[in-house]
Amino acid sequence: MSAPLLKVEDMRIALASSGTTFDAVENVSFEIGRGEAFGLVGESGCGKSISALAVMGLLRSPLSLAGGRILLDGQKIQNASAAEMRRLRGKRIGMIFQEPMTALNPLSPVGRQIAEMFVLHQGASWSEAMDRAEDALRQVRVPSPERRIKDFPHQLSGGMRQRVMIAIALACGPDLLIADEPTTALDVTVQAEIIDLMAELCAAKGTAILMISHDLGLVANMCQRVAVMYAGRIVEAQEADAIFSTPRHPYTQGLVNSLPRLGERAKHGRQRLREIAGVVPSIQAYPTGCRFNPRCPAMTDICRSTAPEITALPADGLVRCHHHG
Amino acid sequence: MKLGKFKLKGGTSLWVGGTLVGFVVLVAIFAPLIAHTDPVLDANLMNAEIPPDWEFWFGTDAQGRDIYSRIVYGSRISLTVGVVSQLLNSLIGITLGLTAGYWGGWWDDFVSGLTNMMLAIPSLIFALAIMAILGPGLSSLVIALGLTAWSYSCRLTRAQVLSLKSQGYIQAARILGYGDLRIMFTQILPNILGPLIVIATLGMGTAILAEAALSFLGLGIRPPFPSWGSMLSEARDQITTAPWLSVFPGLAIFFTVLGLNLLGDGLRDSLDPQSTTRRA
Amino acid sequence: MLSVLVRRLANVVPTLVAVIALVFLLFSVLPGSFISGMGEDGRTTIDPAVMERMRKEMGLDDPLPERFAKYIAHTATGDLGTSFRTREPVTYLIGQRVWPSVKLVFGAMFFAILIGVPLGFLAALKPGSLIDTASMVGAISGLSLSQFWLGLMLMYLFALQLKWLPSFGYGDGGIQHLILPAVALGVGPMALLARTTRAAVLDVLNADFVRTARSKGMSEPRVVKWHVMRNALVLVITTIGLQFGSLMGAAVVVEKLFAWPGVGSLLIDSVFQRDIPTVQGCILLIVTFFLVINTLVDLAYVAIDPRIRYGR
């Protein structure tokens, strides 16, 4: 495989809370190739969002990057200076967030917020930039873009706002787009449109995607490779098809099994939805040994005492479990 | 949350403020034991206008009275003004707020109109007008101040009632057979108690400052009673000959109000720990 | 914009009328009216018959609602009645005093904004730093000061001891005379503005859209300039508007202390002299002014925040 675009090695994020520090995220490693769509899946609180923020250098106290390396095109960017990170943000890495309503400045027309990118990174004049903002809106398939650029965020629907965010993030043709739960706050009908739009635009421009979501189905559809996070660790990573057809980690298996499937009722009659028992542990109270052990159906003594090592799987996969398979 | 090197959480304000206020309260309670002389009667013209020295810690005034003792006794007046006026404020505010939110309709409109009107008149001027009618003195002062600042507790209470209403708590309680009064006491009051105490604490500071201003204008507590405000009004003319007459009462007011403000801030932060709106 | 203005004014007028009514009511029960006071203070003895005639002349015998209605009617045409004391039109009396009061109030607010807002801003941009702690301690102290005591202390230090500034009076209207009173009056609002600005800016700095701005690769100064300032401004402007109210209340005291010939000192004097028409006129003016300021603040709000302009 050619040199990856983004390489995260053994990343550790610390959380400072009432005097002590906890490891919110540890031993997280993954790679994203040029133009590749990579998915990071997990429940709320597993650390996927803050991992993305760490890549962007946007962690704020009490969170901080405490270890590991982050390489963009072979260059170390973890703990880079503020000026260096600024050069990367927007230009080489774009990011879109979960809540489009609060992610946009309510007092500024959306066209202007897109135009900022051109003024900032490409030295365009404001009038030039506004024209290009109109084009950007057209690219993300917002109807009547020439009128929309003057609108304020609250005048647009949730789906439109997210399109604006995509336009902003992709404005300067970045190498990597980080999408942190971009469709969670949207209607189901709109979700598919947005995902398709993102996939299409990124494929056209050769932009890699880091897709973060709690929705395994969504991610597996869109991405080539998927990693599953639980309680601050990556517990499994495989190609998308494989993770669906042969999940190796009990947690992943639980996730896959919990997806209601079309046609199941016809085949097997009415059944209870399958869930994973228990709740996600809080950062301050991670279980010893394998962090999933309180909820794991395959749990044995060794799971409580020793944290499992990483086992390599075919096609650059990995799993972290004593009883994988 | 620790912010950089200097830890300014609600905690610090609470301690410092509480200590200051506690100190003033103790002074007021033990005034007869702490003061050196009677604040009103011990006036010896032979001792007029002596600057601070070993006998008269804060000096004496034009009538030969010991400033230190007057300030000590003055704490009683200030605290009384503060506490009673705030009790009155809270009482009026809660009553109006509860009834307005609860029964709604024209009464709610009326109370809202009343509140708007109160907010349009600067509170000092309103207190001034009432003092003009009632005449000077401690009781009229307390009433006047008690009538000016009720709008905050009123708004708070009304908002709480409306919020509970919209969440269905009140309807549920009614279905269970609770009487209106019981609902008010068991459901609404516990929720507003915290913010109410904050409002009252901060309001005490404002009341004490208002007392000083009104007494200075001649409409508050008149000499020879040793309210800190009236002491300042007496001191104004002697500013060149006896500056210490102005300094000490003013400092007393400052530290008391500072203590109340810090305490109020600290209470607010500990009740609602949102780090960004802290110390707002 | 216009509809907001109209709606706002529609709110203001009833409030104004209610205030006038309240003041009217209050002072109609004032014990010892001016008429009897004239006889009591011993300076002039008045024949009861003359007193009776004066009462009729001033319409003091008419029933309350009638007097009130007449007052409103007169006020609408700009006639605020005649001063009991000087027999001059109240409008004239107040008119002479308006400009000094305006100077004082705006001077104080100018001082407050000039120092308070930037201080709050800086404190928010560097939370926990020395400047943050120092300005917040300073702010809470400023709020705890008695404004006229501060004025007295300033007067002592700068006028009487150092002799840099005149100690009281309006003088020739020059800025020298304005400094001490304006500073004494402005310290309180300045303190509150510093705190409010700090809170508003901190709030905005932690908002999602500021995170988006940073993710665009914007430098922090740019983020502040392009995104933070306008959003924080809204809360600051509201505070400024509200502060005018308490400022005018405190101005009464500061005017008396510094012998400043403004509406506030006229109000006090009239209260003591039981010159009711003048008292009513002063209060009316002050409240009107405050309501106008608040309406302007509302309009500024609308101008800045498009969410209100276009409705939800």
C-alpha cells in the first residue's frame, strides 16, 4: 500500500478532572490512505469525536494529547505549533460537525461564511470569494444559490445547513475530510442525501474521508474500512464487508446483531430486538482488564484481569479480544 | 474548573464573602461589648473633631462622639435595613410571581404591567419618592426599599411556575388532589429557594448602598442615629477639616457590601456551576 | 424594523402613563402640601382665605381622576404645570437643567464603556490570567462602592488636596468640571460592564460556531474579530441600556454632592420644598428618557441580530 495520507500511532488523550488525569483514549492507531473512506464507529462517549479533534489539534482543556504520533503525509503534526496547525486546517483537512445549527455563526450570512475560506486560504477578494461561495453552494446542490448566499443560518433547514458546512469544509479542496456525526441531527430522509453528496464530492476530488458515527450500518455502506471503538480503545478494524459478515469482536457482533434487518420478520417471525446489555462505562471508571468485560457474553476470568493484546487479521485488520473469532 | 494559574472559582468568593459578612454580623451582635462608648449619648464637645488616635480609634466627629463606636453600632442599622428590606422584597415578589404564574389571565397581565412600570423607574428615585411621603426614619426606609426591588424575585418565581406548568407537574399534582397552596409550597418554593437566596444576598448590598445614598440626601436615617449613611452626610461639610469622618463610614459600607456581593456571587456559582457564566 | 419600532412604542406609552399615574397618586397623598407648608415654615403667613383661593386656582380641590386627566392632557401638549415655588412653568425650570444632566449621564456612560468593555474583553480572552483576576476583583469592588462616597473621596484627593480639578459646580461647562462627577458616577456601570462583557465573550468563545471557525484555520485574533465580537456585543448593548436606569438614579445623588445643576438636584430640592408639579415633571422626564434609551437599545438589537429581524 502506498504511504498513507493520515497515520495515527498509539494516540493517547488525557482528561484532567478534579486533580487527577484519566486516559480518555489510549493506544489508538489507524491509517487512512489517499482518497479512502474510513469509518470510526462507537457509542457516545467512546472517544471517537475527541480523537478527531486531536487530529485537528482542536482539543481544549481539560482534554489534551498525551502521547502517540499523528502523521499527515509522513509529516508529524501532533503537538505542532498553532501556526502550523492553522495552515493545515481548512486547507488540507476540513471538518464538519454534528449540529449544523450551532456550528454556523448565527449573525453572519452563510455565503459569507463560505467565502471566508477563500479569503483566508487563497487570498481572494471578498467579491471574488462571494462568487465562488455561490458556486460552492451549487456544487452541494442547494437550490437557488444566488439567493441563498445572503440567507442566515436560521433561515435554512437542517439539511441545507449541513450542505453549507460541507461546502465550507471542501471549499479549498482538502486532502482529508473529517465528518463527526454529520447526519445524526438530521431527518432520516435527509441523511441518505447528505451521505451520498459527501461520498460523491469526495470521490470526485479525491478527498479522503474520516467518517465518525455511532451508526454501523451507515458507516459500513459508505466506507471501505471501518474501525470500532469502545471505551477509548479500538477493539476491531476490518474492511467494511468483512466487519459486517464476519465481526470478530463480541462488541462488534453485538452491534451488527442489533441492526434490525429488512425481511427478517417474514423469515423468522416476530422477534425481540437484540441489544447489548449494560451501559458504556465512564472515563473515570473504566473496568480493569478488557474494558468490555462487564457486558460481554463471552467473558471469562482472563478478560477481567488482563487487557487483551492486538491480534492481526487478514487485510490489515485487527481485533483486540481474548476470544475473538 | 481550574483556569490557569489563578484559581478563581465560586469557592474563593464564597469564603471571603462569607467571612466578611460573618464578621459584620458578629460586630452587630456584640456591639455593646465591642464599642467604647454609647454612639448617640456620649457626646463631649470638648472632644470635637479629634483625628484618629489611641483613645479614639477612628477619631471623633463635630459633636465629640467616638466614630469607632458609632460605626460599630451602625452595623446594626445597616444589617437591619438589608435583611428586612430583602425579606419584604422577597415576600412581595414571591406572592406576586406565584399568583401571576399560577392563575394567569388578567392578573398575570396586571402584574406584568406593574413589573414593567417598576423597571422603568430607576429604583433609587422610586425609593426617594416613597421616603418623601413617609418621612425619614428606619421603618419608612425599610418599607421604601422593600417596595422597590421585588421585580427580580417576582420574575424568578413566575418563570418557575410557568416552567412547572408547561411540564405538567402542576396538573399532575392537582389530579392527585393536592390543594393549590400545597403545590406552591412543595413544588415551587424548593426550586426557587437557591436563586432566591442569591437575589436576596445581592439585594442586601444594594439596599445598604441605597440607605447610604438616601441618608446622605437627608431622606433616610437622620442624625444623631449612627447609620453609616447619615454619618457620611454629616461628614460631607467637614471634608477639609476632618476627612476621617468620611473615610471610615465609607469603608465600613464598602467592606460590608463587598462581602455581600462576594457571598452572593459565590452562592450563585455553587448553585449553578457553569464555568463560562461564572462571575457574570 | 419599522414594525418593531411601532410595537415597542405601543408598549412604552402605557408604561409611561402608568408611571405618571403612580407618581400622581403618590404625591396626592403627600402629607403637608405646599400650600400648608407655606404657612407652616413661618416665613410667610397666609390668610386662610388666600390659601383657599390658591387651592382653587391650582385645582387642588378637584377630584383626583379629573386632576389626573387634566394633567395628562396638559402633558401631551408639553405643559407640565407651574412650579409651586417659583411660579414659573415647570417645563422651563427643567429645560434649564436638562443639558447638564445629559452631559453628566453620557459622560459617565462613556467613561464606563471606554474602560469597562475592553477590560472585560481582555479578561475573557485570557481567563485565569493576572489581568483577568485583577479586573474581576476590581469590578466587584467597583460594584460595592457607594457612588457618592467615591465622589467625596475623589473630591478630597483631586480637588482639595492635589488641587488638579475643581471641587464642585458646573463652572463654565468645561470638561474640567465634568471629570470628577462623571468618574464617580461611572465607576459602578463600568464594573458591571466589565463583568458582563467578560461573561458574554467567554460564552461565545466556547460556542460551537467558534470551534468551526477555528477548524477553518482561522487565527485566534481573526476568530475574535470576525466571529466573537458581534455575537458578544448583543449582551453588552442590552446591559448598557439597562445601566442607564440605575445611572440616572445615582446621578441624583452625585448631582447633589457636586452641586451639579441638573434635573436630579432639581428633583431633590423640589421634593424637600414640596413643589409637586416640578417633582412630577422631573420624574416624568427621567422615566421618558430611560424608556427612550431602552427603545433605542431594542432597535440596535434588531439591527445586529438577524434572527429578530426576519422573525422565526
